[in-house]
Amino acid sequence: MRSKILFSLFFVFLFSFSLVSAANPSEVIINEIAWMGGISSANDEWIELYNNTESPINLEEWLLKADDGTPEINLTGTISAKGFYLLERTDDETVPEVPANLIYKGALENDGENLKLYDNFVNLIDEVNCQNGWFSGDNKTKQTMERMNPAISGNNTSNWQTSKNPGGTPKSKNSLFPLQQSREVTEETKQEIQEESEPKVYPLNIFINEILPSPEGADSENEWLELFNENDFEVELSGWKIQDTIGSITTYTFPEGTKIGPKDFLVLSRPTTKITLNNSNEGLLLIKPDGDILDKVTYEKAPRGQSYNRTESGWAWSTILTQGAANIISVPQPQKEKTQGEKPKTELPKDESAADSKTKKVIAKIGENLPKSPNSLIILLIALGIAISSAIVVLIIKKKTETEE
């Protein structure tokens, strides 16, 4: 009897140890995120975990936290084999008719978070790094961000999709693509899984080339940005992102099938991207699907009607807009401002200018005809004195004659 009791206690000990022992990466994953909230309220956020093993796992002393410290959730309870674990924000009414496994506090930022899941030994079990923007999901329709394959890294942007319906699939299999871990393992599927697991290498030399933040017309219709592919080959841009950096952050994700040709340009208008370029203190990021920032540009103040252009020596403003073509830098000449009280200069008419020119020529000619030697000058002065004296004598005689008469 005693041996049976000891055997039972030993079995319970082994079972308990199996629940609290250290977990391996990807055994429990972050499976779905309602970062945008729910249809009833933007505060109805929730996060779903998935047990990717055939055994239950004790989550006591596990931790799910964002890098910025909010939210930071201490987990409790157990997640069943191939089961789901639902964390609801604030109360159990976040997801109607679906009971929560845990209630937590702290909002998810709409412009992205870096979420990490640690086990009770502080081992990193799973990570979803969306600090540069959520990989998927829709804030307007409240469609959630769903993981496609639990065997592939949560940091792989192509491993996430937007849920088929608003509200997502809390505590159930994700929509569109079922969980794929249970597929039969063959040599072919091993190769597929290996290819899926290997990080994809994205080409470099894609640049933000020109932007127009302050157009002559309405900003909402006439703002645009331009990319340039410096490579000698075509680049697939599906899943790449453009994101502004100041104020209300907007992220534009390139749709499936978007391509940019070799040595070619791609122009995107504001109605297409929904990105508002502020007229001052703004920036843009070009982000690869793996989350790495490939290019960025910032500016302080945008002159009206001028575009901001990439050049070999840096960025420069230009009055010549070159959508889809090589940049041309041309800045208007600054006009001299009139100081207060300064009278405008008047130009002489053509005839007055001509007369002035003739006068100068005559003066010059007289100057040329003046005697050059001192003796000649004395003679000239004597002659001039005689002429003046003669004129005076004539005037005196004429005056006397008039008086006598």
C-alpha cells in the first residue's frame, strides 16, 4: 500500500515538473493581436497565445511585455495542448461571449509595439517586433492581426495576415490559413519549412528620391513622394512600407504585386498612401518587410511649390518638379527687399540717355581741343579778356545813346 502511495506521489511530481520546466522557443506563441480594439470600442484590445505542443503548459510566472513597458502582463494558469489562451484588456467584456483566461491593463500603441514572451526561467520564447508599425490588421474595419504559421518566426512580416472578418478569431483557429504545424512531415515539407524559416534577403539601393510637402494647390490632392531603384534589376516591393515620423503616424504598405523597374522611379500620391507630409519638421521612413529601415529623410521647413530632392551632396529644394525623372536643382534668385523710405530708382528714357551721351561726347571733344601748352593758355586768356572788355564797352555806348535819345 505504501509503495503505491509513493508511486502516485512520484507520478504527480513528474507531471508537475513537466508543467513548470523551461519551455523551448515557439512552444507557446503570440498567435493573434487585436491592437486596434474592437467594433464597440477602441479600448477592447486583446492578445491570444497558442500552445504549439501536444502537452499542457503551466504559464505561472511567465511574462508577456512590450519593450516600452506597456502592457506588462504576469501570466497565470495553464494553456492546454494545441489550445488557446486569451488575454483581454480591462474586463471580460472586451470579447463578448468568449471568456478570458486573464484580464490585464495597459494599451497597445496603434503605431506598433515590440512584444516579447518569457517563460518562468526568463527565456525568450516568442517575439513579435512591430516597433516600426504593425505587420497587418486594420484600424478602420477592426480586422485583427493573425499569425499564419506557428513554426515561423513572429518577426517575419510575411508570416502575418489581416483577419478575414472584423473582430478576428479569439480562442479559435485563425481565418484564411489554418495552423500548419500538424501537416505531415516529408522530405518535401522539410524543405518548405526550411525555406520558410530562413530569413529572406531584401535588395538594397532603393531610395526616397523626391518629395513635395507644400504644393501650389491643395495639399490633400497634390502632395506626393517618389522612390528610385538604383539597381540593374526589378525589385518586388510587396510588403514594404512607407511611414511618416511626426504627429499622427501613418504607414502605407505596398500591396501584392507592386514592383519598381531597374533604374526606374515610382511616384506615390497622398490620396494613395494617405500619408500627410507636414510643411515643417517632418520625416519619412522606407521600411523593408523584415522591419529594417532602409532609407529615411527629414526636413525642417518646406518652401511653397518646391520639392525636396536627393543629390550626390545631400538633399536640396528645387522649383523644378521632376516626377518620375532625374532630379534638377534650381532655386529662384532672391529679390532685394526695399528698405523703408527708400525711393525707387527711375531709369532715364532712351532719348534722355542718348542726349546725356551726346553731352558727354561734346564735353570730351572740347576737352580734346583745349590748348595743351602754358603759352597757348596765356594767349587764350588775353583774347578772352579783350573779348569781354569789348563787349562791356559796346554795352556802355549803347546805354548812353539810349539815354540821350
